[in-house]
Amino acid sequence: MPDSFVRTPYGLLVFGLFLLFLGVAGTLTGEAWGRFGRVVYRAKEPGKFWRLVAALYLGGVCLIGYYLYKVYDISN
């Protein structure tokens, strides 16, 4: 493949934005999706809820950051 051809990993960006959306929606509504389709409520299980929301935010930011790293090649 020529060096000018850059294969853009749009899947990273889309999934990162999806995770950020889930984090924001969970923060605003007070309920977030847990493992195996289980819903975690902020009022009933605050520790689990905030860990889950923090993991969603962190995962989204990391995936978007990795996408930007791959696209703009800031390794130099």
C-alpha cells in the first residue's frame, strides 16, 4: 500500500462516541446498563453506578483519543 493511503478507523470513533453518549445518558437519568442487560440505579447502588458511568466515560475518551492518535499520527 502506498504511504499516502491512510485507513481511517472510524469504528473507534463511533464506539467511543457511543460510550460517551451512554455515560451522559446514565448521568442525566440516574440509571445505566450494567453487565448482561442489568440496569443499575443511582439511588439503589450508588457505588456500582458511578463506577459504571466512570468506566463508560473513560472508555469513550480513550477510544476517541486513540482514533485521533491514529488519524493525525502524532507519534513524532
